[in-house]
Amino acid sequence: MEKWWNPARQQHWGEVALQIGIKVAIALLALWVGLRVARWMSSLATRGMSRAELEPTAIQFTARVLYVVLVVLLLLAILQSVFGVAPASFIAVIGAAGLAIGLALKDSLSNVASGVMLVTLKPFRVGDIVTLNGQTGKCESVSIFQTRLRGADNQTIVLPNSTITNGEIINLTPDVRRRVELVIGIGYNDDIDKAKGLISALFDDKRILEDPAPDVVVYSLGDNSVNLGVRVHVANDDWFGVKCDLTERIKKSFDANGVSIPFPQRDVHVYHHVGADGEAIPAAALTTVSLDALQPPKKTPDKDPGPDVS
């Protein structure tokens, strides 16, 4: 052991450790400076695109992609200049690893491709109110992998980009108006014109637009009620509030004026069964009555008296 670990070897390993430590320190310093430069260049590009009045969706997406590309180039430069890794061999390793990672992360890569499609085709923009895969909210951001919405109840909704491009996209913003639709049921014995007049009197809300004009129609004849359809147009930001307020005011107006909103109804028919003695058997007693008691008595054939021997 003493022969192997001599002062010369100790000095050699000390120099190697010192060289590695210096390279690691330089790499960390270069990484720290490079990340700050990449972030600065990304923000600089964002400001430049904002001055050019590009769409916010394209600005955010391009800035994020630029930052990722700069970080990858920074890592390649550090590996080559500090640690002496040849670019050709490094690129070969990256290619092989990229193939394996691509197969494993095909869903994530499809999200990236879908993000590029969303930015290029522009079915919606940041700030638009959209319905994506049944989720409605205000678009806050479109990133490389996902899109973020802010729901009406202030919930954050995060959707993968691939599910958006493969599903239905409804953009509610191009038309600043949005229609509120309500279906209100009244009893068959209630006056339809009276109910329609009570609802029409509630259209004095300043948030309800006059064009298109609000209306009340007989929507359908249901199993238990006559269904009235109420349609009004409001600004996008007022949709939820008007829908809730109008529903409450209709209920209070109906209660004050004697118009009923019926509950679901079912008709029950009770049949009386007749026993063998001809008397009715109550329905409540049927569970305790033998089935034979409900049948008329069977007639037995008369016995043959046999031959007359007189």
C-alpha cells in the first residue's frame, strides 16, 4: 500500500483533482452567466415582438422556444470548451439518445407539434374566452407543451396541446356578445301568456343587450311541464352573472304571481283483484294472499255410479 500510494502519486492525483475542480467551477460560472444571458435575450426578443404588435400567443411561444434553444447551445458550448468533448461524438450520442427519448416521449413531442400548430393557425389568442374539450375559460398562456385557462370560478385549467388540436375548439371572443339560454317549466294549468309577460318584464336589466332583442318562446311540451325558452344576449364578461340573476328573478316573480314550476309527476294505478268468493281483495293484502285464492275453484267431474244392477 505504501509503495502504491507514494508522494508522487499523491501529487499527481492532487493536480488532477485541482484541474477538475477548476473546470467544474468554470462550467458552473459559465452556466450561470449563460442562463442570465439567455433569459435577457428572450426578454429582449419579447419586447421587440411586442413593439412590432405581434399577437401575445406568438410572442410567448417564440420567447419560450428561443430560451430553450439558447440553453441547449450553452450546454454544448460548455461541454466542448471546458471539458473538451468533441462535437461530433457528442452529437452522435445525442442522436441515439434522442431517438430513444423520442419514442418514450412521443406524447410530449406531439404536444410540442400541437403547440406550433396553435401558434401558426391561431384558432384563439391569449385573452380570448374559449371552450376546449368541454372546459370554458379565459386563455392565459400557450406554452410548448400545454395551454392554461382561467375558469369562471377562478380555477386554473391546464390542457395538453395535443388534446386541444384533436378536439373541438369554440372561440367565444370574436363576437363580443354571448347568448344566455334558459329553459323554464310551468304547469299545464298555468297561463302561458302571463308567464311570458312576467319573464319579459325582467329584461330591463342594463346588462341585457337590445340587439338582438331578447325573447321568450314555448320551447317544448314536456312530460310534466310546458317549457319556456328564454334567450337574451349579453357581453361576454356579463354572461355568468346575468344567467344566475335572471334565473333567480324568474323564480321570485313566479312565486309572487302564482305561476307554478311543477315537480316531476308519476301516475300510479291501483287495481283491485277479485278472490274466489267474488269479493275484492285490497291491494295491500295481495302480498299475503295465495295465488290459488285468486283463481276460481276448479270443478271436479261427477263420479260414475256404475252399471244399474236393479
